[in-house]
Amino acid sequence: MQQLEPAHRVEHQPLVGASLTELTEWVKQQQQPAYRGKQLHQWIYQKGARSLSDVSVFPKSWRENLADYPIGRSQIHFQAPALDGTIKFLLKLSDGQIVETVGIPTEKRLTVCVSSQVGCPMACDFCATGKGGFKRNLERHEIVDQVLTVQEVFQQRVSNIVFMGMGEPLLNTDNVLGAVRSLNEDVGIGQRLITISTVGIPGKIRRLAEEQLQATLAVSLHASNQALRTQLIPSARQYPLETLLSECREYVKLTGRRVSFEYVLLAELNDCVEHAIELSEHLRGFQSHVNLIPYNPISEVDYQKPDPRRIQAFVNTLKERHIAVSVRRPRGLEADAACGQLRASQAIA
């Protein structure tokens, strides 16, 4: 359990991300009755309080004493709407760092693509986030805050969450797992509607399996053989494809849940029928699903989007070999909010 700091201390632990039990303990530390913990929980997660002074059910004198205590909400630094309704947000954190999150609406749901780090250390060759370098991990409250912000702006409940924004979630496992629990228990989003995406970190997929979450595991594969994967993903040199797939099979065995494999299609590089055949051999008998992502261009590299006919041929080849497959429709292209395009490109005012 996270230990929240009493209000009179200089260093304050933000309240966003804290459970009802933790908030109740905190108010008791302030010599307040325990029921105020439930009130605080409601104001943070349902009413969207950005300051303890907003919590009008608290005694005025106590609110004044708590005026400087951080709830843990970020500032919206910039918004970039796209024609399809998608909005990319640049959020300014308490230390001035900028992180990105994306709200993706459809007729029946609102998905948030959340970040887990400021920047990313994985440096995948086709991804804009990796080109900007790595700053730090996000704290639990900074992850949960992204979802609360999207709910505020869209004025509707978030239904789905994908950890596919800036950063590698499994390099920030403790904060990501803490955020998942808070999003599930406090914000009220079902674990089965949460997806954690990873490029693959040795040993971390087993750690995730041992948590026995109901969340979906998505593994960014992007290649059908080790040589090509190493070319696209530098960290793959230390994590051979067969070892990664072995850990994924173990994940399926331990959790009973299938693994989703993300595969960015790059024109003339990994989108041939031969690559599809090779990929199908790796996944034969595997409880899995392949999510094909036609490449979204960024300025730093000259990869190209594949021809629609090659995409369809890749899909057909996998289907013929009984591999479950779908093609992701790009969202937020005009706002540089589509998969692989995230980067904090706006200068801080």
C-alpha cells in the first residue's frame, strides 16, 4: 500500500492514484473522521477535483490549510484535435516535463492511449517517441491523471485504456501495475478493457503473468525473424525472438489469456507474403491474435506506408494459415497522434 504523507510535511505524495483505504488513512492522519476518505475519493475520481480547495464538503478551515497540498493533476499544455474526433494532449507535469496522451472516441466507446514514461529508451527505428530520447518514468498518479483529463475534456466516461503511448510500460512495472489497479478499482474501468503493450523486456512478461491481471498483453513484434527485428528494435539484440515467444507461451499457460502481437507494416521491408508465412510458423498453435498496423509516417525516417494490396495479401496469408488477424485503422493522423507518431513537439511556453 502506498503511504501518503501527512499534510504538514514538506514533501507531499499526490492523492490521485490512491485507493479508498489509502485516502481514508490519510484523512485520519489529519485528525479528520474516516468518512471524509470516501468523500475525498468521490471528489477525486467522480467529480474531477483539481485542488483540495475544490472539495466543498470539507470544512472551510481545513480546506484552507490544505490549499497547497497536491492532488496530482497535470496542466493541459496543448491540445491537437484531428478530423476524426481524436484529440492529442500535451500535459505539463509538476516538474515541467511534457507527456502525451490521446483520446480516441467512437460511437460506443472512448479509448485513452496513455504514456508510461516521458520519452522512451527503446529507440525503435520507426517510432517518433524513441527519437526524442528518454527523460524519466511516470509516477502512478501521472498515469491515472491522463485518463481523468480525457474524461474531463470529452465529458464522458472512458471505456478502454491502452498503454501504447510514450514509453515502455514494462520498464516502469510498479507504477504501471499500481495505475492499472487504480484505474480498475477507483476510476471503474474493467481490467479486460485495459491493454498493456510492450516491445519485450526479459523476465517482465512472466512478472506480469504472476500478477494474474485480466488486462490484455500486447507484444510489439514488428518482424518475422530475429535479424529483421534487431534492425528495427535495438533492444532485440539482448532478447532473441524465440526467447520472447517462449515467454509469451508461458504467459498464455499461466493466465489462460491470449497474447496480441502488434506488427507495424513497413513498405518493402517486412510486408512480403514470405514474412507472413514466417510469422505464421512462429504462431502456429499459439493462443494469439495479430494486429497489423500500416506504418504512420514521421519526418525523421524514410520508411513508407505499404500498398493496400500488400496489406491484404499479408492478411490473406495469415488467415489461410489459421492465424487470427486484424488491421488497425489509423486515428488522429492530422494531430500526429497515430501509432508511432507520439512526441512532445510543442515548446513549453
